[in-house]
Amino acid sequence: MPWLAGTALLHSAVVMEKRNALKVWTILLSILTFSLSLLGTFLVRSGVLTSVHAFATDPTRGVFILLILCLFIGGSLSLYAWRASTLKQGGLFAPISREGALVLNNLFLTTACATVFIGTLYPLALEVLTNDKISVGAPFFNLTFGPLFVPLMFAMPFGPLLAWKRGDLLGAAQRLTAAGIAALIVIAVVSAWTYGGSTFAPLAIGLAIFVISGALCDLAERLALFRGPFAISLLRARGLPRATWGAAFAHAGVGIALIGIVCETTWNSEYIGSMKPDTMAKLAGYELKLDGVTQRQGPNFREMIAQFSVTLDGKPLSVMTPSKRNFTTRGSSTTEAALLTRGASQLYISLGDTTADGAIAVRIYHKPLVLLIWWGPVLMAFGGMLSLSDRRLRVGAPKPARSSRALQAAE
């Protein structure tokens, strides 16, 4: 929730900086972003939420966090209600403009944040009011996020190409022709490659390519690439603000992350079964042979280590050694999964319990292009840092022109 609200805040702050508009909304978003950060701390620290992300079961510490949450949120919202009416609004702008695109971005992101907020807190509220326990899982968020993020992703490349105050939607669409063609080609190729599979996966990957290509088209438009000498484009690239580069990298990171999400959720595969030494499991073109199982005594645990020989198309690839540790003093056990990374895809092996006949339960997962889910946010973070390093954000006064400095030196 803080990430969604914070992303909306960054985009609304751009409108406030450029056009001196959306002041009231930007301040409200800043309050909500920090408040949601406190709310997340309360949920994972208080024990009121049962989740893999919650790591506390003592409710007493949650009372203190709840008091801090009420103090900060209540105080900030009270000050906002008191002083918001004194803020002056900025200039007007047409719905089809860069300001309008950023407002649309804010609407989608805040609505998505609201759906997460409702899906997280509704079970808690229902349990308090009716003593009924329900769980809200992935189906709810998939059904709510899809209709929100598909139009957001489609509109994302148009925003940077629209002018401030009043934009030309048709002109922006014409400049995105190359991005649209690239997306259609990718959709056709992926559909042919995965014939008979998921219908929406090729469309989603094509949408991601449209976002990435749209970011590149924006840079090419600003650099006048392919419209003049390449040396002139290089000079324009040197003078381009870092914030522009940062926005392009961040938007491209969103498309890369979307490709990873679609590929991992659509074409992942798994093998769950029991294996004995010298038996083989096949998964996603890989052949994994269990060579044997050994026992090792650790400092405070006993460890069972399995050795798997991995081959691909008959060629030896690697050896993977997952293990399972039993802690006798605590009466618990942990699993140490083995991981094999090939490009952006990963193969996992996890061990289970041993059966009476000597076989061992094995879980094998293949996650295609799963690392793109992480590389995309890394690229977004790099774009954010690049934008923050922009000189106009570090220094209040604009950088003087080179000709002005030369004239002052001559005088």
C-alpha cells in the first residue's frame, strides 16, 4: 500500500512542481503514504494478521504502535483539514494533457491501493463485528488489479509525450507507432509459440513491450534520433535532464517486471513426488537424477543432504544439493532449498519427509524469467535515484547558460 500511494505521490508532485497545481491532493497523498507505512508496521508487528509477512504474535506491542498510528495519522489529518483551504490552486489544464495523464495515473494507483486496503482489513473488521473468519487471497487481488493496471499500463507511454496544459493525443499516438508495431509483433510471435495455451499471456507481454518501447520512443523523440545527424542526438542526450532519463528507465522497469510476472504465473511448472536413489524426474526439459542421500551432523542439528544431477537435452548441466535440517533440541526442522539460475529463469528443489520404503518427498519448481520480477523494480529504483540526482532538484537556482558565463568572464 505505501508503494502504490508513494508512486501516486511522486507523479502528483511533478504536476505541483511544473504547473503549481494539485497542491491539496499532493499533501493528502503524502499524509496517506506515511500513514500506510505506519499501518503496515502495525499489521506485521501486532499479531492481528496471520500472514507469511507477519512475524509477531505478541499483541501488547501492537497497542503502542496503534497509539503512535492514531497520534500521527489523526494529528496530520487534523492539520490538513484545518489548513488545506488556505492553499491556492494552480492553473487550469485540459483533460488531454500531461497533467491529465498524471491525474489519471493517480486515480488508478489510489484505487488499486484502496483495493489492497479493503482486502487486507475487511477480514479483520468482519471478525471483530460478527466473529466470522474469512480469508481474502490471490483471486480477489487478481480480479481487482487486472482491470485497473491494464488501462494504466496502456496509458503510461502516452503521458510523457503529451504537452503540458493541452496535449495532442493523436500526435502522441503517431509518435508511438513504432512501439505499437513492436507490441503487435511480439503478441503474434508469443501466440504462435504458445499455441493452445493462455490467451491473455501474449496480450500482457505485448502490453509490456508497448510500455518499454514507449519509453524508448519518448527518448528518441527528445533526442531527435533518426531525424538528423547522430552527433546532434548525442549532444541533445548530454543536455537531457536526468529526470527525463530516470522516468524512461522507471517506465521500462514496469514493463520488464510485467513480463516476469506473466511468464512466471503462466508457464511455471512443478513436480511433486517421492524419489529413490537413481530415479529421475523430468520437468520443463530438465532431467533431474537423484544420485543419493547422505547424513551430516551439524553443531545443533542433523542434516539430510540429497544430490541431484541436472541435465538439459542430454547434456550435464549442474549438481544441486538441497538439504533438510532437524533440530532435536527445539523439535523443529527447516528446509534448505537448492537453486539453479540460468539467465533470468530459475530451478528450485526442496526436500520433504522420508517415507517408510526409503523414498524422499521432493518438490521441484521451474520459474521461467522469474528474475525479471526483481530486475524491473531495480531498474525503477535506478530511475528514481537518477531523477533525484537531477541538478534542478538539488540546487534551487537554475544552472546559468554557458554563454552568460562567458560574457561575465569577458567583462
